[in-house]
Amino acid sequence: MGRPRARAGEGDRGATILDVSERLFARHGYDGVTLRTIAREAGVDVALINYYFGPKQQLFDTVFQRRARVLNDDRLDALNRARAEAEPDPVPLERIIEAYLRPLEMAQESEDQGWRNYCALLAYVNTSPVWGPVLMSRHFDAPMESFVEALAAVLPGCDRGDLYWCYHFMSGSMTLTFANTGRINAMSGGLCRSDDFQSAYDRMIPFVVAGFERVCGPLKSDRG
């Protein structure tokens, strides 16, 4: 964790450092960014970055954690609302998947460029054999278990391993959408755009739901 101080003006400089770091890490990855580059673009001394956030690895973790907290809170709030509406029955499968994915759509559609940078950073981290097991596990695994339990409740006959495989495939779909590479633009001859996030998530949600149903078997409601 960083160590921002409360003295006048320093909080703004700390936020600037995080914003610049987020943008550069999202574009160039961890190894492609130096503290000197961050300092130059943030208009601060390297010593100030070290004072606030420690070495580069610690800064990277702080950048990643900052918006992870917001996404986790938004997802869990959406799941809790769906749970309250469904009681005493399990949350419907599509509502679980929607609670998990829609906050990501909102992030990618945000006018705050920082959120788009963060989504690109998520795509980088989630596909990295170095950072994925560390940062994704540290900042996203615990909240994800609430969704696994909700899935297990509505798919009671499903093997727990199958639930995790389906989550793994869902994570792959959303990671490619985070990356916003533009490849689908060329593949589709302009019929689809990787930055049309509403269209992407409107299709991803039923796609993922169908996958869970096919792999994990009938829903609890189908069993009577």
C-alpha cells in the first residue's frame, strides 16, 4: 500500500502519480515502464514516488488495487440486490452473471479515461503468468467466491470443478473485451466494433449463461 500524506497539495500529486502510472502500465506493461518515465509525465521527482508508494512493484500493486475495490463493491452490491429480490429462492442464473459483468460494462463506458486504462490493465494482468496469479488472486478471488456460492445454489447438481471452469471461460471472454483490440472490427467487416461495449455485454451475458447451463446441468427452478 502507498503512503500518501495529508499535507496540502500532496494528495493531488499522489492521485496524479497513480493516474499516470495506470495509463503507462496499461499501454506498456510492467516491464515497459520505469519510475523515471512516470515521474517525468507526472511532473514530480522519482523520490516523491518512492516516498508515496515505495518501489515500482508496490506502486503497481497500489494502482491495481485502487479500482479493484470499486469494481468488487459494485459487483457485490448488484448481487446482494438480486439476492434480496429473489428471496427465499436462489438468485436466477442470468441475474448472477449480469451482476458480475455489468459493472465492467459501466467501467468501459465511463467518460473517465482512467477506467478504460484500468480495464486494459486488467486484460494485461489477467493474461500474465507472472502477475495474474498474484494480483488477480489477491484482489479479486475473495469477492468472486460469493458469486461461486450463488452459482452453486442455483445449479445444485453441478460439480464444483465445473463451476470454476465455467468461471474461467467467462473470465477469458471479459478479458478479451477489456483489451478492446479492434480485431473484431476487421474480422466482421465493420459489422461489430470492439468499443461497442453495450453490444458486447448484451451478447456476452446470455452466451455465458448458456455455457453454465450446458456444462453444469439444469437449474434448480427446472427441477421443481
